[in-house]
Amino acid sequence: MKVCNSVPIYNFTDNSRIYGLKTRPAKDKLQFHGIINSGQKCFFSKSNSILDLFKNIAGSIRKLTENINKSRLTPVLDLDKMLNPDNLYMIMNSKIRGKKDFIFQINGKKIYPKFLNSGGTKAVYQVKINDTPYAIAICSRANYPELQAQKWRNALNEPKNTEILRNLGLRVNDISEIYPIKINGYNFPAIRMKPYSSHSFQIFDVKERSHNINPVIDAKDHVDNEKCAGFFSQISKEIAILLANNISLKSDSINLCFDKGNLHLFFNDLDMKNLINPDISKNSAKYAEYYSQNAVLAFLKNFNDKSFQTNEYIKNLNRSTKTYKEFVETITRKSLSELEALKTGSAKLL
């Protein structure tokens, strides 16, 4: 017996639609049968409940709508034209230091960006879009246009690589996407990110050591390798995830963050063309040591100069070759142990 039949019930602005809706009993359940967009769909409720059935239908509509909206927000970019050395040369020459001479145009609106920091590849600015703060990365002025173009093509790998690590449960920027803007009237494929200060956890970027104060060790705390290794319990698990998935990262990509009382690895500057290196699975110990070394170095860079001067353990860890080597070996062993736990299935990915 037909319960309802509505044709059509939903129209999208791009002429996608749901039609041929039929809802009927199916033993102790209810069945929806119809066509959503161009595909035939069939849903069953968990029980004889119209509400439950319609929740499933609504979920499908929502997902379809999100996919349509996402496709609209992802324009096809002419990177060859945007990253043409002549275009980059014009952009660089237009970047005069005076605030009123440096303008972003975003969604048709002119914005004067606030400079945050700059490196060999990226210059990062903060802007507000619809009253929400974002970090916008553009190319740095430090290179010749030809080299700059190649470096920025590599930089555009970052959103894709960020998503890969996020899907592994690792901590990365909440937002990382290619975002077309105009710089002083010239089109450019920028990268839009969430400012560090807007995240729900505290981020320690190794390139900004002077601003960092490590949250796990007080200047007067008595600490040894065993106690310090306890601070790395989550980091060891995250190194194991990198190893298990053959993820290959540069040392510059490895930072730390502090989330819900624990230290974690935090990854950015992910401009690698390929994150996967099959050699890692054949040399797990070698790469475990590599990641452990970089995690320890990132940990040390979480202390400002005052902390180095007042905590004896931190001074020894930084200056004593023996203390440093022993601690790296401890983290390496823990990471390899976590890797074995992942392989045997006794531990889960974060």
C-alpha cells in the first residue's frame, strides 16, 4: 500500500532533483524508493517509523547538497597563467611596504591584510572574511619569479597532504585549502588556513621559538628521561602511525601542540609532492629514530631562553650528547613498540 507519492519534492538550483518518491511498507520496516539527482536510491527505516525513514532521506539530501555546494566553491584555476613568472614579477613589484599600497581582493571585496610572518616559500597574512579571521598564505618575495613559481606549485600540495594526515587522526590545521584571490589586482592561488590562535588547542611552531612556553615542565620541576618520556606517550603513538602508513615528512613539517593535557605532533608546511615512501616499512628503526629526533628537537624549541636557563634537565637534554642520545633512543623504542601494537591490531589509530 502506498503511503505517499510526491513528484517532485526537492529541486536544486542546478536542476538536480529528487522525484518518483514512493514510500511503502516492507515487512516490519518502511521503504523509500525514488531517484535522487541521476541515481536511483532505496532506503529502509530501522523500524516501522516514518520519522526514522525521513531522517535517512534527509541525510542523503544534505550530503548531495554539500557536494553540490563544495563543487561550486572549488573553481577550476588556470595555474599556468596565475604562476607565470611575468605575473609573479608584477605581483612582487606591486608589493610596496606601505599598508595602503598592498591590497587583497577576496570575493570582490578589497581587504588590507595584516602581516604575520614569512619564510623562504610563504608569506602569511591575517584577514577577516565575513567577520571570521583567516590566515592567507601567498608566495614570498625571497625568490626569482621562475623559482618562486616552482616553489608555489609545490606549496599547493599542502591542502591535499593536510587532508591525508587529518584522515589518519593526526593533528594539522583545521583549514587548509587553495583559495583564489587578487593581489593588487593580479590573480593568485593563495592558501587559506585557520589562524593558530583560533584552534581549540595550543600550537608550538618550531619557527617561532621565542614565543613558546612549554606547558608540561615548570622551570623548577625535577625531570629525568623516564618522566619526560611520559610526556611523549601520544607522540610515540603518532610516530607509529606515520611509520605504519609510510608517511615521509621533512623536519620543517614537524611541530608540537598541546591538547587536552597531552603533547601531540602537529604538522604544517606539507608541500611534498608525495607523502608515501615504501622504503619506510623496510627500515622502520631508521625512520623511527628520524621522527624521534625531530620530535625531541621540536620539544626543545618549545622552551624560551628563560626556561633553558632555569631547568637543569632541559639544559642537559639540550647540551649533553649522552642525555640527548639516551632520550632519543627511549622515544625510538617506544615508537617501534607502538608500531608493533598497530600491526598486531592491539592498538587503534588515533
